Amino acid sequence: MKTRAAVLWRPREPVDIREVELGPPKAGEVLVQMAACGVCASDVHVVDGELPEPLPIVLGHEAAGVVQEVGEGVERLRPGDHVVLALVPSCGRCRPCREGRRNFCELGGRMAATGTLADGTSRLSANGHELHHFNSVSSLAEHAVVPESVAVPIRHDVPLDVAALMGCAVITGFGAVVNTARVHAGSTVAVWGCGGVGLNCIQAARIAGAATIAAVDVNPEKLKAAERLGATVLVDAQAEDPVEAVRAATHGLGVDYAFEAIGREEAVNQAWDAARAGGTVVVVGMIPKGQSLTIDPWHFIYEKTLKGCFLGSARIAVDIPRLADLYADGRLELDELVTRRLTLDELPEALDQLRAGHGIRQVVVF
């Protein structure tokens, strides 16, 4: 079938919005008609050459849609199901999958590295040229063929244009708090960066019952959004020292949990310095591959912990339906996160807006 998609032929060149060929789903795969796809910083990193991916590639990974067709052997999904797509396919058989760490599935890793699906081939092409899949999803397109394991069915009363955000920004920020750090009621939290991921760290901390939630950013609009979503302390990093401000908000002790959701060495260091003795720092932001991180090792004597986080340590089959329930119950804000809805043709402009730090989350609606 033919479908329109966002193709990146070479890094640091304009994204090509064009018609491509999409093959039918094979065994263990499903065809999804896209309803919406979030525009994520990871897409920008690929376009700008900071995140190496096999090219040419169809972009997009944070999406929701409706199952149109299922391949042989697919039993969990059926046509008409509403699904959220997450970028972590799993085989269910390798050691990480057996240990419950499907984020690190060996087959999923090979698929991401090669830009193919499980059989080592692509369903995408244009004018005879094979196109690669972005993390098995490639959802900046009207349709996508994806592994059954990345498509999570959700309740039909959650709008798909906001449900799309669950596939990356929401599950990453929420999971960083709930799964990676295991924030407990009454604890103190600080979040560096109030974009799509950071704001979900903030509202997850609120839902977890954190007593103090400090939001750190340089953008007044994002700080206001953080306050609406649960931040109790707002820190303008341009107007004051973030470490001193966070410590002041915790009677000089520092926070139990600090989350870095920007992907910058300076912010990681500030979070490290602002964590209390015995505190935990979780790096959620994506620092460009190949960069180095230098921190003050003296803080290890205070038994601080520095942790990484990928997609919120998510168990997507459990966590995504839970997020949908929290939204339906009015406890998780998703509509607040969408600052702009756009068409696929407007994607190049949306990427520029994201580079400039404007807005919280832009969503392509099909």
C-alpha cells in the first residue's frame, strides 16, 4: 500500500514528506493506522546527526492509532483495537525479557541498530530504495507496520491524540519516578527541565505523594505548566542558582530524588550537588552519544546514587494501561501537555520549534 511519511535521507538535511510503499504485516506484526504522533527531541537528535541511525529512515516513535490488520500468529490484538506504540519490541525469550527487562531485549536491540523488523527486512521503500524503521515504529506516517509487542491496547475512552504521548514522554517521565527511582510518599523531589518528559516526572511525583517538588527551568511558560501539574517550588535557573534554591526549599538538606530531564552535563552536575546524603539522581535526558560526563566523586562518600533511565524502566503492557486509567480518572494530565496540533506537512517547522525550546509537546494529527 502507499502511505505518506516523513523520510530522512541524510543527517542535517530537511525532512522529506512524501509518499512511500508499505508492505503488509508478516508473522507477529500488525498494521496500524496512525491517529497521532508526538514530535520528540529524539527525532531532532536523529535529524541533526546526534543520534546515529541507519539511513534513509522513516521518523517517529511516540504514537497512537487503530489496528487495521494483523499478521499470522497475532493473538493479542485484533482490527479496531486502539493502541499506543512504544519503542521497545521484545521477543519474550532472551535473558533480559525473561528477567522482566524487556527494554533491553536482544532482538529489539538488533532491530533498532539495523532499522529492520524481526526477520531482518524492512516493510518500507520509496522509488525502489529500502527505507529503515525507526526503533521498529516509524510512526510519523499515516500507517505503520510494527511488531505486535510494541502495540499496547488501551481503553477506547482515552483520546488518541493525547494517548500518543504515553508512548514516550509520559511513560519515560512517569516511569523514571515510579519504576526507576521508586519515589515514596513524603519524599522531596527536584526536576531539571520542564519539557514533555520533565513535566511527567513532576506529575508522577505528585501522584506518588511527594511533599516537596521543585521544578528547575529557564522558561517561564514551562515553569507555570510545572506548577499546574504539581510543582511546589519553581526555580528560574537564569535568575538564581538552582542548587542553592533547591537546598533552600529543603531546609539546606537537598532532595531525596533529583531527575535530570534535559540531557546536559551542567544539569546533571547541579542535580548531583542538590541531592541530599543518601539521595538518588536519575539521568532521564538523552546526552548526545560520545560525550563525557564529569562529576565530583567526593559525593560518593555521602552514599549518593547516580542512575540511568531508559523509557522509564517501563513494563509497557502494564504501565501504559495504568497511565490510561489515571488519565480517565482525572489524576494524570495529558491535555495540558499538548501545546500545538499540526499536520504532517508542518513537521519541518515543528522540528525548528522544538530546537528553539518553544512549547511543551507538539502532536501531528492524521
